[in-house]
Amino acid sequence: MANAEGRGGHPLFARCYARMIPLLDQRLAPTRADLLRGLRGEVIEVGAGTGSTFPYYPAEVARVLAVEPEPRLREAAEDAARRASPQVEIVAGTAERLPAADASFDAAVTSLVLCSVPDQAAALAELRRVLRPGGELRFFEHVRAATAGRRRVQKVLDATVWPRFVGGCRVGRDTVAALREAGFEIERLDRLDGADTGLSFPAAPQVLGVARSPA
């Protein structure tokens, strides 16, 4: 599963993704609430999609800059932003080139996005750039399976049909290792599966956690 965060543009997937949102919203509501619980200050969300996370931002969040490259999804996100409690600004942009100044946010959020950015290392470097020293990265992502058999299936899917039909998504990425390689310190890491989120293999397992940018 991937968010439609527009890794160079996936308009067809964006249209399909928008139709899938009501079902996903029901399944992922508890996870999204957990992802954002306790956030405060100024936040950048990368790959905002249709704005499904917006209702879960706590009152302590002063402002959200929501980055989304797909025009169709930005329109839906604008509607969601008007109903949100924090001030939400929707802007065009990609994870590898965030439209924000250095050290300008207290926290960043990714939700089913890092699986599908073309250059995961560049995206994580950008997140570090825009976070203030010691800033939080809240992440909910699906990741490489724990067993060798499932990892082989994910590898075959990634090399063939899955990215083509699911918006550039790669199901076999070791995102937790990539976070550490990018210099983030992981403070919380919950490993989830289909029973927790309703998303089954190959879009499972998932991880939900908090990483911190170096102070």
C-alpha cells in the first residue's frame, strides 16, 4: 500500500487512491490518531494525500504545512483543511525537494509515503534539513517482512508489477534501517500487522514510531 505522494507524478493511481480513501479511513483511524498523539508546534506533513490525517492533529499543533504533488489530491486536501482544527496550508512539492526553509519545523509526519519516494535517502535528508535540532519525525510505514519467504515475494513484486500499479510503492524497503542511516535516533518503534491496521501482506508488516533529528 502506498500513499499517493506523487513520486514524479502518478495521476491514475491518485484517482484510484481517492476512491479507496473511505475504506482506508475506517481501517486506519486508530493508527493515525496514535501517530499524531502529543504533537505540538509547527509540523510538516509529507505526502498529505486527501488530508485524511488532518482530523487527528491535536490542538497543541499551531500550523501544518501539508506537501502533496498530485493536483487531484491537493483539491481534496483543501476541503479537509477547511474542516481541520489547526491551520493547514496545502502546497505542491515532493519529498526530495521540500518547499520549506532549513530548521523550520518542530515535527514532521509521514504516513505510507516512504515506501514510494524514488530516492528514500534524499527524502530523509530533506526531512532532517527542515526539522529543528531535536525535532520529531512521526512515521507510519509498511516495511520489509521478517521471514525470508515473504521477503522473497516482496522482492519479486518490487521488481515487477507492484510499483507500476501502486503508485511507485516498494513493499520490501527496510525503512527502519534507512532512518538510522539518515542519522535519526529512533525513540519508539511499534511493529504492526494486518490485525492492527487492516492492511494485509504484502503491505504488511508496518511500523509506527517516533524518530528524532540530532540536536
